[in-house]
Amino acid sequence: MDRKVQPKGVEIMGVFDVPARFLMETVSKDLKEKKTVIAPDFAPFVKTGAQADRAPQDPDWYYVRCASILYRILKEGPLGTESLRSYYGGRKNRGTKPHRHYKAGGKIIRLALQQLEKSGLVKKGEKGGRTISPKGQKYLNDMSRVASEAAKGYVKKVRVYKKASKADSEIRDALRRGKKEGEGKHDDAKNKKKKEGSE
């Protein structure tokens, strides 16, 4: 099977090469502008589930949720409404009782899945649930290229371990040797006390 050779100087950007935060922002804006999905009339007032205290503060939260569902289906699909309800649920503060996990509201997720399916981005799986369609895969790949432009200034914080100098390693070795010698002396003193006590 022949594989396509990547031309030199051309960077192929995949969905998982871009930080998810930037991808979600890009996809949600695009879904809203192109009217791929339409927020329901109750979106400004409804809570996302029983665990939430109030409605989301972001006016475009529904588009962000649709983008997140699309990404989640690509990553872990096929997925159904119930598994997504569990994922988007959270802990509910029950006062003096212990916190408990509550599932997210099903109406929002079901509506989002129906709209994404209608637009052709997801499709019904063979064994139930929804899977990403080829159109949806291509759409997310295109969006990841757009999102990579926004993410250019983003630098992932990576802990860098500096290499110990020769002097530092010598000091560390000397301290280790001293510790071992001290442990031996301590053990000798213990044994001496035990002998004295037995006599």
C-alpha cells in the first residue's frame, strides 16, 4: 500500500496536535457563524444539569457544548446520550450531606446530537450511539489548522531538569557516604546498649 509522502516544509496539523481549548473556541465560533447548529430558545435560562446552581454565564455556551460533544465523539466514539450525560455531569452540593455525582441534563445533549447529525458531522453507529462521520473528521481537521494559528503563541509548560554539575554530584556523593557512615555508627551504639543491658 502506497503512503502519501509529506512534502518538505509542509506541516500537517491534526486534531490532537492543537490544544483542545483553542480548538473548542474555533469550532464553536464557526458553528455559530455558519448556523450549523442553532441554540434553542431556552438556552439563556436553562441549567446544564441538576448539579449546577445556575445557568451558564457565557451566552454562547450551547455552541461550546456542541463543539465539545463533537470532539468527544471523535476521541471516544461511538457515544450515546447517557455516557455523555455522565461525562458532562458533576458533583452536587447537598448541604450537610456528602457531595454526590449527578448526570447532566439529557435534553441539551440529545438536541446537540440531533443537530450535529442533521448537519452531517456525526452519524449513527452500527451498535448504537453516534460516531464521527468522514465530513465531521474533515471538518475538525480543517478547524485544527485554523486553531493552530491562534495557538502559535501558546507554550506548554514543561518542567526542565538541569543537569547537575560535577561539583554538585561530588557534594551529593560525599553527603551520601557521610549518611551511610553515620547510620553504621548509630547501629553500633544501639548494639552496645543492648549488650550492656543484657549484662
